[in-house]
Amino acid sequence: MKQPQTTELASGSFEAWDCYVKSHPRATLYHLYEWRNVISRAYALQSYYVAAFRDPTGSVRCNTIPMSASSANESSKSLSVTAIPCPVGILPLVHLKHFLFGNSLISLPFFDMGGILADDEKIERALLAEAMRIGRDLKVDKLELRHAGPVSWLASGDKHPPQSENELVVRTLSHKVRMILELPDTPEALMNSFKAKLRSQVKKPLKEGLTAKIGGKALLEDFYSVFSANMRDLGSPVHSRKLIENVLMEFSNEARIAVVYGKGARPMASSIVIGFKDTLENPWASALREYSALSPNMLLYWTMLEYACNQGFRYFDFGRSSPGEGTYFFKEQWGAKPMSLNWHIVSVDGRPLGSEDASDKARFGKAISYWQMLPIPVTKILGPKIRKYIGL
């Protein structure tokens, strides 16, 4: 067996990448190449999508791999698989550098998952070694690999990377969980599985005259009006509208917007869902606080779950939560079960890793309180300029 080689995937060669991702049992939505285009077009952040090959010059039995533009300015090409063989491992990386939030390579920022995807441990190690090399060239402080399941050898005491005599300095964070609900075949079966109290909470907004709709880009304005207001209320800079637009464009067949309306067609709650394999992911969901008495969030989540059942998904991913907090209990009441996230933080220069991270509210308490006082139109302008550098 030949030693795996790593290289940054040729610009635009996304179909070979995505073919590998879709065939790998541990792949997640956030391994797909389309996220490179989403993040690049919205925030102009530099990314490094690294692929491993068994024999990059040998014969590979596969269809011709089309080259597709990785930015809006590149033209489409095609290249035979003899030049670009099928990968045996991939690692998407995005570079975030800011004087306040740090200098990091993250796989993948803004989302819960990403990290190394490979056929075996040898390839995992080769991909890590290449990521470390890129990190040293960029002079980053750390490499952050966001895995659903742990990379066993990284989480253990075996911390010598290939082609290096230095021991890795690694810290694994597993205090956050994904909340996953296994779905029955029909919405009716799901509704019948709920306790009477939850069924009543779902029906309440309907009795109050609230309605829900699922669609595409036509609902973007309504989604973003709720999303931006909710993020301001939370004291957090909002993502760029352009980021959401590019999600809808890159995942036009998989992404949908859900919106709950009150009387007068006032958007009260909104979310985005994206399907991948047998799971419907929910990366963003928001509800306006002033309408909490009407429970629009209950109708919003029921609308997503109903859609998931009708589309034949087997699981619904409610997203990241901290056990013991309010969002955890909210998702648990629907029957969702926790699955630990494993974020491996690797020191690129070998120095000890600090215990703080950008999610520590104590560090930004005053900034959060000030942000909550800003007018929403101002946060829509300033928010994306800051949000692009916050990896969470």
C-alpha cells in the first residue's frame, strides 16, 4: 500500500470531493465543498481544502471530474480523473484572524461539525500533518477540528504527528452536545408520540391564528428580519445576509426556510433547514421575544419536524446545546437525545493552550450589553463585519 499524499485540492474540483464525502459513513453536511463557496463569497475568508490520495498519478476507475468555479470570477472547466483521482481523505480548513478573537484554522467555523474525514488512521495523520504545516505558514495559534465523534488517537495519549518528533499539544472539548431526534415514518406518528402537554403547546399558536410556511429564497427577507432582531436581543453580531443567500444558492435542492406568521403577516419566528443523507439539519432558528406568549417557536419546530417526516428523513438535528441550559431542555422535550461533540484544539506552535475561548460570555459581558442597545438596522451593518471573525 502506497503512502498517502496530501495536497490542496485543485481549484473548483468539488465533484471528486463531494463524491468522497457522500460515500463516507462519518461524513457530515459541513464536509461538503459547497461551504467553501458560501464562506468565501460572503466573507472573503481564505480557505484550505486539503485532500489525500493513495496514488495521485495512477489510474483511477471513476467518471470524469468536472471542474467548477470556486469563486464567482472563475470559469468552469473539466479535468480527467487521471489528473485528479478520487480522494481517500479530506480536511476543509478556514483561516480566521482578528486581533480580538485570535488567529486560527478551523474546520469548520460557524458550524458544529467538520474536521478530518479519512479512510484510515494513517490518512488522518497525514491530513493533520498537512494542516499543521499550513498553520505554521500562516502563524496561527491553534488548529480547531470539530468532530461529531472523537478522533481516537488524538483524544488518547498517542500524540506524535507524522514527520515530527514533537508531541502534539491537544485539548478535546466535549461539553457541548448535538440534540438528535429519531423520526417515525409520518408526522401523525410523531405527534402521537408526544406527551399531552407538548401536543397542547404545539396547538396553542394555531389556536391564536398563527400560520407557518416553508419555502425558498422568497422567504429570505422574512427569515432575516427575525434572525437579525433575535441576534441583537441576544447581544451577538448577526451573520451577513449574503451568507444566507449563498447557502440557499449552493444548496438550492436541500435548503429550505421556515417562517411562522402572526396576524397581518408579521414574521414571528424563522429557521433554515438543510438535508444531508438521512438527516435534516437546523443550523439557525430564531423567534421574536415580544411574541413569546403566543409560542411561535413551538409552531416553528413542529413545522420543521413535520417537513422532515414528509420528506423521508430519519433524523432531525436540533443543533448544539449545553446540557443543563434552557435550550437543552427545550430540545429534549421533543424527544431529542444528546450526542457529544468532540472539538480537538491543537496547538500549532507547541505552546500550552489557554482555557478561555470566544464563547466565554464573561469575557464579552459589557460588549454584549452594549450591543443589545443598538438599533437593529445598525447591527445589520456592523454585525457581519465582526461576525466573520467569530468561529462559533
